[in-house]
Amino acid sequence: MVLNGPIPIVFAVALMQSITTAAQGDDRSRVAQPLEPSPDTTSVVAATREVELIGFTRAAAQTPLVAETEGRVRQVFLDIGEQVDESGRFAQLDTTFLRLDLEDLRVQQERMRDQIAFDEREVERIRELVRQNSASASQLDALEQSVRDNRHQLRALDVRQRILEERIARATILAPPGHRITARRIEPGQWVSTGETLGSAADFSTLLVPFALTPEQFAALSATADQLGLQPLDATRGQPRAAAPTETLAARIHRVNPSFDPETRKIAVELALIDPVPDPRGGLRLRLGLPLAEATGALSVPRSALASSYDEVWVIRDSGERIPVLPLGPDARDASRMRVSAPGLAEGDRIRLSAPD
């Protein structure tokens, strides 16, 4: 019985040592293993504020209608607001005297052709007489020179004919087809001079909206160039515009002025509307919203990523590290997010959602 006593005690001690060693090894294995990333994570983004800019539509092109010849206005075909048809006619100047000059010129051309034909026959006759020694060679040379002079004069008359025909054609004041008349400064019976502006026409098929942007605003505009949208503030589509606009018209960057305005220190940018607008015209108010990063350096995180206890608020990195944050208020651009200040966080860091307390 004495020999049998120590055997269970030694066995128990050995068993406890083996269990302790296994537990320590298991702890070491757990510590050595990297922390698995949480599947419910999100990225920290910079908090932004929306800058609201108001612009007014204008025509894509404005064309002055200028008289290219002088004369009295015989007829005006279009008034302000009317669209130019395919003929392009805006006004017609009187061409009575131009047509009379053209008729007189044609008589001179006919007379000159007859004279040339007569002189050519006379040259052949004198040439034959010279071969027979019945006329002098100088007489033939003088007659041939007269034929050449008359041909030059006939060509000059042809040029004058084309000039008169062009002046008659340009007595019709034309405007680009499809444009709408925006100014009319003539009436029938009025005398106009060459180079005088008689009106103007504009192309409203594409509406442009000019803006003057700071370099930061221009950078934000360029970053969202593929998703640009303008919100109309005036009545459109036959319905009055609500106080908070919800409709968005797609737009694109039409052109950027490369010059610099030292007074405003801004960049001149023109946006072109892609979506059609009923009754397109100038002066329609459109709102452009640009997201700009806050100057405070605040960050934006989902509300579900925030955890708190008493007066302490924190977020947890994807690695499990707890980062204290200071809530600054809700994100004005997304009600599901919160603006925070956190020296230990940076834009692009991954944090867990539904952080435990």
C-alpha cells in the first residue's frame, strides 16, 4: 500500500504540466497568427462641403447681320424671336440700280463681242492682202493689236459683270439657318450703308452657361467632368420651379479660357447643356454644386463606424486598433455620415463598421 501511494500523485503532477504546456503553446499560436480583417469595413474620406454657383444660359453663338452693300431696305422677313428658315433670308435691299447697271454692262459686252468678231475678219482679209503685197505689215500688226485690246476689255467687262451679280446677291441679308433673331435695327424704306450692322442672330440649339471659378473650384469641376449636372432654378417643362430643385440637366465642359484675369483671379469656364430644354433662351438660371474639401482637414466616416462610452468616441481600424475621434457634426452632403477630427486617421484608412463598445 505504501508503494502504491506516490504513483497517482506523480501521475497527476505530470498531467497538469502537460496541460499547462499545451495551453501555452496554444496561446503562442494564437498570438503568432495575424488578425483577420473584418469583412465589414469602409474607407475614411475627406469631409467636403458643397459650393453653390449660379449661372445664366446664353446662346452658343451670336452672329451680327451686316450689310455688305449699300441700298434702301425693300423688305424685312424676320422679327426678333423668330427662327431663320432654310433660305436664311433676313432682309432684302433694293437692287433696281444694280440691275440697270448689269443690263447696261451686258449691252457693252455684246457690242464688244461684235467688234472683236468684225476685227478678226478684217485681220484675215488684211493678212491675205499682205501675202499679195497689197497691204503693209504694219497695218496688219495694228489691227491684230486692236483685236487683243478688245479681248482684254471684254474680259474686264466680264469681271464687272460678276461683281454686279455678287452685289445683287449680297443685297439679300442672310442669317444662319436655324438661328433665332435677337436684334433688328432696320425697317422697310431705311437707307443702309456698307458695313452697317442691321441685326443679330443667335444659335440656341446648344445653351452655354459661363462660370468664373477659383483654381480649387476648377479642380473639383475637372474631377467630376464625366458626371456634371446643372439644376434649373426657373420654371421648366411647363411647371413652376420648386424652392429645392430636384431635376438635373446633364452638362459637359465646352471650353476653358486659358488666359488669366488679374482682377478676379478666376478661370473662365463655359459648360454646355446636353439635355434639351423646352423653349431654349438666354437668362435661364442654373445651379452648379461643386464638392470641395473642408479647410479644417475634417474627415467623414459612417455613423455605424463610431463607438462611444461616456464622453469618449472612437473608431476601430481594420487591424483592430482603437482610434479616438472628435465628432464635429453630421455630414451635410450625406446624413448617414459624421464629420470627425482624428489626428490618428488619414484619408483612405480602412475602419470597421458597427464598432463594438
